[in-house]
Amino acid sequence: MPEVIILTMNYDKDHIHLHLSIPPKIRVSDAVRTIKSMSGRLLKKKFEYMRKAYWGVDGIWSDGYFVSTVEVNECAIKRYIEHQGQEDLGQAQLVLGL
């Protein structure tokens, strides 16, 4: 999916945040499914322990995901993703201006 662009990406202990640009002709669910499928396959290929841990399992990711559209607050969302994992220090509240 060359039309899907990762604008910002970061992770925490048990999840990942992606800020994506997805053209209207691609369904969000299709983009998410493709990203999960391809990244899971690549992770299993690169890391032997993941192949063993997920032997016989279709994917390494959970079934669910959260999606929100971005318009006016795009800069705030980008800053939140960049500071992922620092929320216990109060950073997320400062970044989002809560």
C-alpha cells in the first residue's frame, strides 16, 4: 500500500501508535489489516523467538484497534505520539494541553 504514509510512529510497553495518511479510496480497516499482517510476518521472519511463541497462530497483534480522524488537532496528536510512554510523568497532559 504505497499510498498509505506513516507520518508519526511510537510505542509503549504493550501497544503502538501510528499517525497515518490514508487516501479516501482505501478503507481504514484494509490499511490496518495490511499493516498488522505485513508487520507480523516481518517480525516473525526477523526474530526466531516470535516464530516459536506464535507458532500456529495467525497473527501477533490483537484483533482490535482504535481509529480517530485528525483535522484541527493534527499537531497535538503528532506531539502525543512522539511523547508516548512519558504519560506517567505528566507529559501527555502538557503536550495535549489538558
